[in-house]
Amino acid sequence: MEHRWGERVPSRLPVRLDLGSQTLVRGRIENVSFSGAFISTAARVPTSARVHVAFRLPRSRILQPYRIPAHVVRVTAHGIGLEWSTFAPRAIRLLFARSAARALARPPAHSPAAIEREELLTGLSQDRLQGVSREH
């Protein structure tokens, strides 16, 4: 049963998980919400483990990585589900806004806008290929 608060937004942001005791794990945020995230990682992290998720936002002027405290609520073969220790930390709101803006900028694959864009690109490619073949 899902107990998620709010919408999940896709992301591909690389992160580092600090498990304490000098244990650092690399992963990638696959989706994020104000209440948590799913991190893909090959590392085995136990359920209920306390972690700090460290990341830098792309194209950010802030040099120090954000460090968000969380705990592991789900473990799968592909990664871990986290719940933030505080609902909607500031860095997560920033990441969520950037990820949502990127997702909205891309029309769904089967939408009229995406189909029209694909037809336009395909048509341009065909025109260029025909122009090249006519020249040679």
C-alpha cells in the first residue's frame, strides 16, 4: 500500500548516501517527492537505516552539496525508497521544481505536440537526406 504524500517527479540526479561510520554509497535519484525519493543503487542498505543524501543541483552557484537527512523505508533489487526526516526540505523543493519544469517542457510521447515535433524532425531529416543525395 502506498503512503506517499504528493506527486513523484522523475529525476536522474547523481547522489551520495552517507550512512555514517565512513560508509559512502553512490546512487541516483530516480524520482522525488516532497516526502521522499527512490534512489537507484547497487549497494545494500538496510530498511530503517538513517542516511544523509548529498547532491548538487545542476547549474547551481552553490558549491557545497546539499545534505538531506532521511531514513530507508523500502529496499528493492534496484535501490531504496527514502522518506525525508523533514517534510519538503528546501533543497528538495528546489530539485522538485527543476525536475517538474523539465518534465513539463517535454510533451508526453503520444501527445499531438510530440507527434508533430517528431514528424517535423523526421521531415527535416528526410529533406536533408534527399538534398544530399541530389547533390552527389
